[in-house]
Amino acid sequence: MIAAAEALSGNIHVGLAALGAAIGVGFVGMKASEAVGRNPGAFTQVLILAILGMALAEGIVFVAIFAAKGQ
């Protein structure tokens, strides 16, 4: 019973990390499109920063997966 609870706990952590990353990517995309709408001349700079922000937000999921597998 305890082993099942530990396995479930790891899965919950990974699921919550994935949910947080998805919300973070959504916010980054929302604010990037808002910024380009306000200042279309800054498209390239905003796009670069948005891609970096999304990649860092998705990287959290990989850290959570590795942490869950290490338990």
C-alpha cells in the first residue's frame, strides 16, 4: 500500500508540473501576442524572448520527470 502511494505521489508531482508548464506557456503566448499587437515593430525581439520563455517553462516538466524517476 505504501509503495503504491509513493508511486502515485511521483505521478501527481509530474502531472502538476505539466499543468503548471502548460499554464506558463499559455501566459507567455498570450502576453507575446499582446506585445506584438501593441508594437508590431518589435516582433523579432518578442518572438525570441517568447520562445526562450516557453522552452524554460517546458523544461520544468523534464526536471519533474527525472526527480520522480530518481525516487
